[in-house]
Amino acid sequence: LLGKRAVGWGAGEWCIPCGSLEWGEDVRAAAARELLEETGLRARAGEVVAVHSNFHDPERLTVGIWFAGEDVEGEPVPADGELSEIRYFDPASPPPLAFPTDALVLAQLARERSG
């Protein structure tokens, strides 16, 4: 599931739904909240799929944690104005991506999928 960024870094390019922790927030709760805010989907953050240092912005060093979504409910729709479109893609052939770390995660998923 990828969203086309409407504003900010990488506008017009695609990304895995993402966001930031609020102060004191559990990382899994943050992942579920961001998914709901951006896509309208309710899900539980399952197993960790990947962890990477985000290197797209040298002024703001962050660590990204990608989770598998479990118990997903709803239909994906752009919900908060950050994304203009949401679609499912084959991880082996994604559209132009806003964040290089998303390319790493999708390549990993494609390898796992192909066995």
C-alpha cells in the first residue's frame, strides 16, 4: 500500500504511509494512528518488517520502523490531505518513491515474496 504525497518532501512521489511519534506515544500505537490518519484504514501494528536510518534529509536524522499491518479494516482513502492518492502496488515494481528507505523495504518484501 503506497500513498502519493500531496505536500512536503517528495510531493508527487509515492511512499509507504508514515509519520512521527507524539511525545510519550508507543511506537506501535503511532504506526496504527498514522495509518488511520493518512489512509482511513484501521490496523494493528504486527511484526517489525524493517528498521532503517532515514537518510533522505541530512538536517533531520531519524530512524524508521516498518511494521506489517494486521487485522486491517476499511477501504483506503486519502484522509488527512497529506496524500492525494492511495493504491496497492507490487513491491517488485513500485512507482517513483519519495524516500530511499521505502525502496529498501519494498525490495526486501519483493525478495521475501518471490521466495
